[in-house]
Amino acid sequence: MNEMDARNPLVGSFVLVALGALLYLVARLLLPYAEPILWATILAVVFNPAHRLMLRLMPDYPSLAAGAITLLIFVAVVVPSLLLTGLLARQAVEGYQRLATYVASGSFSQLNEMASHWAIDPVWRWIRDRAAEGEVSVTKAMLGAVRWASEFAASNAASVARNVFGFVVGLGIMLFSLFFAFRDGPEMVRTIETAVPLPAADRTLVLERMRQTVVAVVQGLTITAAVQGLLLGIGIWLVGVPYAALLGTIGFALSFLPGGTSLIWLPTAFTLLATGAYVKAAVLAGWCILFVGSADNILRPLLIGPQLQLSTPLLLLGILGGLRLYGVIGLFIGPAILALFSVVLAIYRERVLAAEHTTG
């Protein structure tokens, strides 16, 4: 295309329309695999320093360096996650079996002790009266609930198998994308950067802010959640409550939301209180307030705030909005969108509005 053709408005309009249509088709092609590709992108950004170190060790073998760091991430991150998932599944099955045995035995002495507590007694009496009026057996109802759960799990076994297959396929796509993100990532970034119609300094600013946002959010949220989940599991284990690993891991998942661990330790402490274990309930509540809650209040602003340059309320809204729109990966996408908006808005104020005021 010669210079005259390039300046022709019709040619430029055609290229833009064609580019938009092809971009739509490409998005349709990649949308089913968007989540594993996004996870690969996030991991590539977070582990980019480790990849650069690997390149220094083998500068003449970029493919080998990319393969080595991808394998290292798989061994250090994915495999432990799968092992932990297996442990949690075993604990969940064991807990279900114990619950079914307990309900089938008809021995509700502990339940009666809990029901006699002043906070539970009115509710329990209401349930018991309604059951008596309708000739409904509480034991049969609980057995029916457990039986329904068992039948539901059996009837959805095929769905679970499909989900496992989908997980394996998604994991393969993520590792495949991660390898090429490490090997060809810099060239891809340069291609995208040159296609953005902004001055070089502004393009660099946008990309750097995006990198800082992803690294800060991933590291900040993950480290904070890991510390909170670990402290919660330790606290539950110290007071002798079973399934501490399961509850601690659930607490880790909930820790990505502010105050999420309270959904675990508050019911646990209340149950201990209702069964007469006042000291254990006080110890668990004190431990979670002093250590688990403090970890969220100290670590998250310390790890995220200075790098992200977003206020705490805005960060919270980005996390919650991203989670609602995009699922788990939205925890990282939401703040990234807000950070990108803030930097583009700053460029607009400094470049466009300032230029208009100058010419005006």
C-alpha cells in the first residue's frame, strides 16, 4: 500500500472495519478458552522475573528456558494444589460418612445439649412443635436429607466426570499458553504496543501500570489469603475441632473477600459455645480476631496499596465486581480494569485536555 492509498479515508475506513470484524471472529474463537489463557497470562506476568533469570542461565536456548520455567510452575504450583484438593475431598467424604452414621444411629444427645442452650432453645422448640403438629420426625427428615445428598452425588457422577475432563483440557491449554507466553511474550507485547495509537511514553506507562497491577493483586491477595487460611487452620486445630485442613482451605478461598474468614470461624466458635466449650470458643475467637483479622488489615494494604495506586474502597469494588462478572479470575481482572481506566484517564487529562486549554 503506497502513501496515497494509506491516506485515503475510504481505505482507512475499510481497514478499520475489517480489523473490527476479524477481531470479533478471533474473540469468538478464543472465548471458550479465555479463562485458561488469562490464567496463563497472569502467571507469565507474575513469574516473569524467574523466567528472565532462567534466560540468563541458558541465553542460547529460549525454548528450553520457557519449557523449564513452565515445568517448574507446574511442579511448584499445580501439583501441590491437586494434592491438597485430593486431601480435602477425602476429608469431605469422611465428614459426610460420619454425619450419615451419626444421623442413622438416632443418638442426638449432643444435639439435645446444643438445643438446650439459651440462644438455640427457642428456635429448636419452634421446630419441634411444628414437627409434632405435622407428625414429622426430625430424625427421618435428617436421614432423608443425607439420603438425598447421596443420591444427588450419584446421579451427577457423569457431570463430575465431564468437569474433570474439562479441567484436564483447561490445564493443558493453560500450560501450552504459558509456554508460548514465556517464549514469545516480549515480541507479542511489542506488537500490541506498536498498534496502540499513543505516544511511546504513554504506551509504556499503560503497559507498566498493567504489569504492576497484576503482580500487586496476585501477590497481595494470594499471600494474604494463604496466611489467613494457615492461621485459621492452626486456630481450629489448637481447639481440637476436626477437619482443620478442610476448614482452613475453605477459609483460604474466602479470604480473597474482606472478612471472608469470619464465615468459618464465627459458626465454629458459636458451636463450641453452644456445646459448653466456653474456653475453646473464647480461644478461637480471640485467635481469629487478633491474628487472622490482623493479617488481612496489615498485609493486604501493605502488599497491594503502594504498587496499585488505588484507594481501598475502589480496590474492594474492583474485586467484588470482577468476581461477580468473571468468576474467580475476576479477582484479578477487576482491579486491573480499574487501574487501566485510571491511567488512561490520567493520559487524557494530561495530553488532551491540557492541549485544548493551551490552544484555547
